[in-house]
Amino acid sequence: MKSFILLSIPSPDVSYIELGPLRIHFYAMFILAGIILALILTESRLRSRGAESGIALDISLWAIPLGILGGRFFHVVTHPNDYFFPGADLLAVFRIWEGGLAIYGALIFGAVGAAIGARAAGIRFTSYLDAVAPGVLLAQAVGRWGNYFNNELFGTPTDLPWGLEISSSNPAYPAGLPEGVLFHPTFLYESIWSLAGVALLLAADQKFNLRWGKMMGLYLVYYSMGRVWIEAIRIDPSEILLGLRVNIWSAIAGIALGLAIIMIQAKRHPGLEDTVYKPGKAPAVPAPVVEDKPVSEAQTGESDTPFDEGNRLVSDK
């Protein structure tokens, strides 16, 4: 056991830093860093398809707040025993920095915000979804490290050399297990899975030119497949439905929805997407400016020189 401990992943002892009166939680910092990176990637992808600069930010101002709201709502609904019990502090529902954002709730509410923002910007909703899909995976890969600093969402016990150390004083530490047991670092599994997914989605888009929502469909299939097996080894409390954790059912629904989007949109839109803008919403292209140039004597065939004037008079005689 000692040899494994030496090769294990230690859990951090701190989850925040204090700057004067401010307490900054690492969980919030990783979520924010993921959002910024996703925004940069989405902006680049939209501009490469002809969108104006700043469009990604305009739409994200709707999508991000609603996504965070949806993520928190879905987490609380699927973990009611963590927030609603005799003597519970109901304000804990709003303390997002302590952890607890469900990705499927964030996707649903975020999609509503994206639809509103895309409509206001004159961008096709599916075009934005295709552009943001790799960015969402990138944000998830970064955000999962916030769970690491919160010492949460670990998996079943393991003797693998990359097992995660969890203190027995952790409220989520399984009862009856001795001190020193290692656990699957599910946060790391999902982070690696998501990073690999970013590369896969970008490569698939390069090869197959995925448009009309098909990139988002691929995202849903890929991420949800990974979420099924990762969720299956997590041991944090969760609501159980028909013998499976709620998030496994959400992942299964995500796979089905992603496949449906790919098949339906491939049939409806077999051709290429010519623009990310809705009909009539593309910005007007300014007409080229033509500079006025002085007309030369050679062009007019006229001259006021005395020699030419004399020749003209002679020829008229």
C-alpha cells in the first residue's frame, strides 16, 4: 500500500485564497478560466466563418448566465438531500462557489440563452451551437479541476498508482473504509476525456465540415458516452432512477439527442452552410471607394502648347 501512496495523487489542503477582504475560491476561478477560453475559441471559429468581431461575446452574455443558473438548478434538483433537510441552511442553494453545477442543466438553459442571443445578433442558432461546441468541452476540461480543489466527485476505491488521496474526515468519505484508501480521480478522467474531445471535434470539423447543428450533435454523443462510464464509478450521493444515477439517464438522453440531431440535420441540410447569418441579417458590405484621378493630356488627345496650336492653324488652312 505504501508504494501506491507514493505514486498517488494528493488532494489539496486549500480551496480558496484571500486577498484582503475577498475570498476567492479555486472552483470559481477554474469555472471562469474555462468560460474565457471557450469564449476565445468560439470567437475565432465564428470569425473564420464570416461573423463580425464580438458576436460570440454578444451571444454569450445571454448563454453564460442562463447556463450557470440552469447548472445550479439541475444540481440542486438532483441532490435534494444535500440542501433540504431539518435545520438546513437554505442559502447554501445559492453558494455556487462551494461546488455544484450540473452540465446537462447548464446545456439546456444555456441553449435557451444562446437562442435569444443568436436571434438578437442575426446569427443562425445552429451556427452558434456548432461554433461553441468545442469550446464547451474545453470549459468542462478546465472546470473539472475546481472539483479537485474542493475534494469532491471522486470515484470508487482503487489500487491504481494514480489513485486520489481523500482524507477520512471528508464528509463524502465512505463510511466503514479505513484511512488511506485511494479513489478513482473522476475529475481527472473527465478532464482528459474532454480535452481529447476538443481535438476530436476540431479534426472532425476540418474533415467533414460539420454544420447545421451536426457539430453540437457530435459533442452530445461524445461527451455523454464518456459521462456514462465516469458517472458509473462515482460514489457521491445522487438520486437513483430505475437502478441508475440520474446523470447516467441524462447522458443516455444526450447520446440519443445527439444522434437524432446528426441524422435529422444531415437529411434536411445535405449541402454546405454558406453563411452563419440569417437571411437578410448579414452586415452590408461597403462599396469600394474609387479615387478621382486627373485626366492626362494623352488620354484627352488635347494640348495647349504653342507648337500644337500652330500645327492646328496650319492644317486648317
